[in-house]
Amino acid sequence: MKSAQIFEFFRRLAEDNPAPETELEFGNTYQLLVAVVLSAQATDVGVNKATRALFREVKTPAQMLALGEEGLKQHIKTIGLFNGKARNVIALSEILVRDHGGEVPADRDALVELPGVGRKTANVVMNCAFGAETFAVDTHIFRVGNRTGLAKGKTPLAVEKQLEKKVPQPFRVGAHHWLILHGRYICKARTPECWRCPVADLCGFKPKSAAPRGRSRPA
């Protein structure tokens, strides 16, 4: 995909959704960090169901420590791998209180040192909380990047590096949200809905899927 096509790709996605946001629910940066840690191998919908009551009670790392690991488990037991995630959330909360004054650091290197926080999680927090031009490559972005030809790579890091190189202004801050939402609702894993895709003509994916009977592609 050439530079002009990439610009047009994001221009159309931005036109459809001018202010994209994460679908995770949170009230502050600490809650965002917790939600993203919990979202590993889980859906945003499932995480939101589990955290609504939790976040009414817990807004800071100190409050999380007061709740304790067993108390946290009771809130998140519907989420996959909740035992390990509870341990990580308690451990990272301890570090935030001890080393960062109870605040989430606005630094990716510091974030990835926290238990349960990998590069993708750190990129989400940096982007959503601090407005950084980071690209959190999840399964959706990995698929969309490779399928469309926008950012090809054999690993999430390789796709991330391609996005860092290719995504133009003024789309860099919102890019990973547009790509996630595009992958989640249109460019789906099994059957991409090419018939209603706003960027189908820019996409390198050749076996385009047709519209279901009775449906037509939007004008």
C-alpha cells in the first residue's frame, strides 16, 4: 500500500469515526491500566461486565491493595485466567504505591516493568491515557495490517514497527483504535465483510467477500 493510499485509508476510517476510543470502560489512568491487564485473552465486553462493580469500589492502587487478592478475584472470576491476573494486578499496585507515588508512570519502559504489563498493554495506556503515538498490536491489528497490506509482518512487533513508519499525521494517535474497531466489526477473522468496507478498494486482500443476499454495499 503506497503512501497516498495509506493516507486515504485512514482518512475514510476517520470520516466514519472522527473520535475513536477504546471500548474498555474506566474512570482514570489506573483503572485503564487494570482493565487492559485484565483484557488479555478476554473480550472488552467481558472485562467491562467484571469491572463495573470493581471500579465503583477501587479507584487507586492503595484501594486495590486494601481490597486484596481474594477480594479482587471475586470481582473478576468471570474473566479467563483470573487467578494469574489478580496476582499481577495486586503486584503492580504494590509497585505503583511503593515506587511511583500511587500514580501510573507516563513512560513505556517503566510500564513494561510492571507485572502483567507487556508492550501491547503499555502502548494502550500510553495512547489512551497520555495521547502518545503508539500502536498496540492485538490480534485484530495484526490481521488487518497483514490482510490489507497496510503493515505486513510475521510478529506483532514487526507490524508495530511498520505502523510506526507508515501511519501519517494527523492519524497517528487514533490509528490503533481505528484498526482495532475495523478488525472487530468489519475485517473479521473468518469472513471479512468486504461488501460494506469503506476501504475495500484500497485493500490488497483479493478474495473479497460478497454481500449476503438482500444486502448491498453502502454507497
